[in-house]
Amino acid sequence: MTEVANPLQVARLLDGRALAAQIRSELTASICQRQAAGLPQPGLAVILVGDDPASQVYVQHKIRACAEIGVQSFCHRLPADTCQADLLALIRQLNADAVVHGILLQLPLPAGLDGRALLQEIAPHKDVDGFHPQNLGLLAAGLPDLRPCTPKGCMRLLDYAGVDCRGQQALVIGASAIVGRPMALELLRAEATVTIAHKATRDLPALVAQADILVVATGVPGLIKGEWIKPGAVVMDVGINRLADGRLVGDVDFAGASQRAAWISPVPGGVGPMTIACLLENTLQAIDQAVAHRPGTAAHR
Ligand code: GUN
């Protein structure tokens, strides 16, 4: 991890960009080996509905990352007025398609679509986002299979920095189904003492002051002030917010928090690249599961 020269900044950077590059190069090697052994190329289907600008950028990054490591991608860009029935039909078609090993439905969806019902339709063994209730349930039971990518990426960052979560006070701010909740389950699995804060939480600064490990996923730029941070804490900022002047910032006051934390993830270049690296990793995990689910194989019968 990168040492920082600025004397005001005591925190070391959780350099997601560097770690993600390392993971991608390991995955590339593994795909080359598969190819040499005559095994099928991994395939990821991405469904993007509507024209949310941030989603367009995220999907572009995902598709580019697939190409870089040798995963075949199938991008389905659909208009914002696509109906629920057409999306369900597309998901069912992708579930049955043998060249598609992973399916990703980019969120958020345009108003009027029932995302929950659509996510439940994705075959759990192709659910590379780990959002299907079966996969979330397995994580909750402490028996993870395909794990949500952002929380998995955060755990990788902790691991890389040599942080042992056992017995630490961990605070997750934001209780979304795709980040906050699975993040809390990941930290619990790592034997941290976990608190989840959300919109109704009282006295957030007091909770932050006690946290050895802090994960912030609220979408509110600069919500967490530097002076709230416990000295020596590990801070992971999941927020990616575009300000009016075009700058990308996280949910944490980076400059202030850097003067107190031991480790901090930057925005951009922290958690974001790890989410994509873990998506690629999940796609490779899914290809092995696809074999087990193919009609005619022992596991399918
Ligand atoms: N929107 C924001 N993050 C994610 C993610 O990790 N997966 C999907 N499918 N949509 C998202």
C-alpha cells in the first residue's frame, strides 16, 4: 500500500486501484489456463435500463474490465420505458443461455420497475452481484457462496492492509441491501462487533468516535467529518458523489479523516475498482457453478 508524503496526513492509503490491478492480473492468468485446457470462455451479461449517467459510466468500466481479462461480455442496453415483463423474459433467456455464466442487472432501475422481483428471477448460480435472496441468505447464515461485490472488495482491502477484524468495533453507515447490510454480515463473519447506522440513527458522531473500522455508504458527500474519526481507525469510503464543479468525492471528509485514521480509502481509486475486480472474480466462480447446473450433469439431476 502507498505511503503518503504529506506530513499532515498520517493515514496510509487503501489503494484499491493497485489491489484491483493485482487481482485482474491473477484472473487473466487463470482464464489463460482455462483456455489452454480447452475450457469455455467466461461470459457476463450486463443489463442496463435507461440512461442514468452514473450507471452508464459504471457499466462502461465493467465491460472494459471484462475485455481486459478475457471475459466475454454481452451488454443489453434497454430504453427507460422497458416493461417488467420484457425484463423478466430477458433474464429467463439469459438464465438458460449456456454461454452466459454471470448476469448483472445494473441498479438503480427507472421508476416503475420492480427491481426486487427482477433480482429474484436471476438464477442464483449466475447471480454475480450476490443480490439474490438465496445468496444473501447464505451470507447471513455464515455460508457465503456468490458474495456482493462492494462488501467483498472492502474485506479484500482490509485483508491486504493486514487488518484483523476480530473483536474490533465496526460501524457500517448506510443500510442498503446492496452495500450496508451485506457489509455488516461480512464484518460479523470476520468476528468484528458490528453496528449499522442509518437515517434514523441518533448521535452519529458518538458512534463514529468508537469505531475501529468504519464503512460509509450513504451517498451524502462529506457527511462524515474528520474530527469524528477515532485516531487509528480504518476508514472505507464507498460513496462516489459528483459535485457541481465536476469533482468526484466520497461520503467522508478525506483531508480531515486522513489526519486521524491509520488507513483510508480514497475516492476515486479506493473501493470502486475493488467492486469491479470482485465482479470479475465472481464471474469466474460462477462458471464453475454453471457446470454443476447444466442439464444432464449429476449435480443437476
Ligand atoms: N449500482 C451501484 N452499485 C452496483 C452494483 O454493485 N451492482 C449493480 N448491479 N448495480 C449497482
